[in-house]
Amino acid sequence: MEYLKALQLDVMVALIGICSLVSLFAAITKAISKNKKFALILLELTAAFLLLFDRFAYIYRGDVSNVGYWMVRISNFAVYFLSILLLFAFNLYLIDMFKENWGMKKVPFRLKLVKWIALAGVVMLIVSQFTGLYYTFDATNRYVRAKAFIVSYLFPVAILLLQLSVIVQYQRKFSSRMLTGLMVFSVIPFVAAIGQVFAYGFSLSNISMGITAVIFYIFAILDVNETVSESYERETEYLKERKDRMTVLLDQTARVLAGAIDAKDKYTHGHSSRVAQYSRAIAQLAGRSEQECDEIYYAALVHDVGKIGVSDAVINKKGRLTEEEYAEMKQHPVIGKKILAAANLSPFLQEGAYYHHERFDGKGYPEGKKGTDIPELARIIAVADAYDAMTSKRSYRDPLPQENVREEIEKGISTQFDPIFAEIMLQLIDADAGYEMRESC
């Protein structure tokens, strides 16, 4: 015991530094509520000042100077007062857990009772300063326990017992980490308070409070991190479900629009689906991500949606179109963009519908964009669209032979088509030995 008494002042210095540092960590932590943050900062700073004044009480004990006279009295008063304040700060944290974590408007009455017991403890402490109820000082300014000193322990012990009873009753509501931290803070100081009665001259109770204040902070932060992690997982799962729902909605919408296009143009039935498949294949060979490939697929699926706004006579005319009819047909990219914009569908769908007739050499329509100024997905769709047009039956011709299709794609490199995607299309053609990539007759 003598060895511990000699060592306790150094232990106090270490704990003062740790508690002060922990209070700073609590202040800059953003993952906890304002009320919990306030309670933690108050708890840690109170623990630091409790140990600081306790250390002063030992340092100035027996100092008969005027400074010693006042420091001994101020320090001992502060130790008793801060012991109660520390438990009050812990009580604030408990109350906030009931209100914030579980949404309880009414907290257990025992936690409300703690406030009054703490207030009574402070009042009795003040009274003791004038009556010598708890302690007195001898002629050499040394602290001497009074006969009723045990009364001073009744208030913190009563507070700890009330808090412990609440924790035990509601233990299933706490996470395992939080429950451990709460039990450590409640039980160890309680046991230390009893032990302090017999450990005169050694600050067992105050040092234990400093240690448990740090331990409690660690478990509180671990609990917050677990809560944040669970919240992040729930949010991630929600976003994933929402994305899946949006994907299903996009798929259904695109297929409905593609079906409407097919119903409008009886000579190009299945054209949109095939262009979408070819476009995805090109994007995959070009090394695009799965999400990019999906976007290109759906953009290709609705690229001809503007044909809904072109007259049936032009759409279903047998034979080649006149200049006037062709001019009307050339409006379908503009119409398509307007339809998709009005439906508030993704911008990439609008790009596919609007730009898929642009040419790499700038001689396309509707804007005459050139090269990489044309959106990439539109450059991919342009190749796939032209390929399917040549490999499908039209009112004025049958599907072209595969070698002729290959020649046309090759001729269009760097003029009609982006050379990169045209080369990929040629790779797909060369790999299609049985000429499977065409409209089924």
C-alpha cells in the first residue's frame, strides 16, 4: 500500500493527460450527437480536474503557508464536488441514450432522481464546509476525516446504485460493447467507493473514476462506430435496392418504347433489340464497365423512339423515300430527344436517340457533330445501327451478304464510323462464321 501511495501522484499526472486528450477527441468527433458529445466532454474534463485537485490536495497537505492553507481547502472541496459532477455527466449520457437511441420521451424516473440526489450532495458538501461534517483540517493543514465522513459517500453510492439498476433493467436494449462500458463505469467506482472507506491516504476512488472515464469513452466510441457501420450498411442496402428498382423500371420503360417503335414500323420488327445487343457487345470488347455497357444497351434500345412522331405513310412506305419524306424521317432524332426528355428519362438515353445519325466526318445529322464531339455511346450505336440495317430485310431488298456488309463497314471507317468501334464491329463479323448476327427470316 505504501508503494501505491508513493506512486499515486505520478498515476494522477498520467490520467490527467489522458482524460484531457480524450476530451479533445470527444470534441472533434462528428459521429455522436451534441448531447452525447457534451456529456462525454464534461465527463472527461471533470475526471481530469478531479485528479488535478486531488493531486493538489496531496501536494499541499501539511503546507502551513497561506497558499497551502487555501489550496488544501479548495482542492478538497473540489474533489468532493467533482466526484458528484462526474456521475452527473455520466447520467446525462444515459438520459440521451434513452431519448436519442430509443426515442423514449420519458426516461426512467431513477435517472431524474439522480439530479436531485446530486444537488442534495452538493448542498450537504457546502454545509460541511461550515460545520466540519465531512472533514476538518489540523493545525498543519492536514485533512482529517470527521465522524460523519461516511455520509459524503452515500450520495455518489446512491447515484451509482440507481444508474446501475437502470442499466441492468434495460440491458437488452444496449449493444454488448455499450453494456460493457456502462457496467465498468458503474461497478468499478462503486466498489472503489466502498474500498476508499478503508484505504485512507490512497485515492482509490478518484483514480478509479479517472480510469473508468477513459474506458467508458473507448466503449462509447466503439458503440458509435458500430451504429454508424450498421447505418451505412442499411443505407447501402437501401441504395442497392433502389438502384435495382430503377434498373427494372428503366428496363421495362425501354422495352415498352421499343415495342411501340416495332409496332409503328412493321418492316423493322426487332431492330431496336438487335441494335441494343450489338451495341453492348461492342462496348464490352471496348473494355467498358458493366454499368456503361448497360447504359449503352438501353440507349440503343430506344434510339429510334422518335419514329413514333413520323407519319405512318413515311415509316411504312415501300421503296425509297423522296427528298421530302427523307427530310421528315431525319426529324426522328429530334423528336426522340424531346420524347425522352419529356418523360424525364436519363440523359444518356436522350444522347443515343439524338446523336446516333451523326457521322465521324461531320456529315451526319441533326447537328453535324464530328469525331469525338459525338457522344461515345452514339458512336457505338451508329455502327450497330448501320450493321443491323444492312443485315435486315427491307421493303426494297433482302439482307445483304455478310461479305458485302463487312466491306461497307470497312469503307465507313473514319468517315461514317468511329474507327475504334468500326474495327470492333469487324471483329464481331469475322467471329460470326455462320452469319448468325442478322434478322431471323
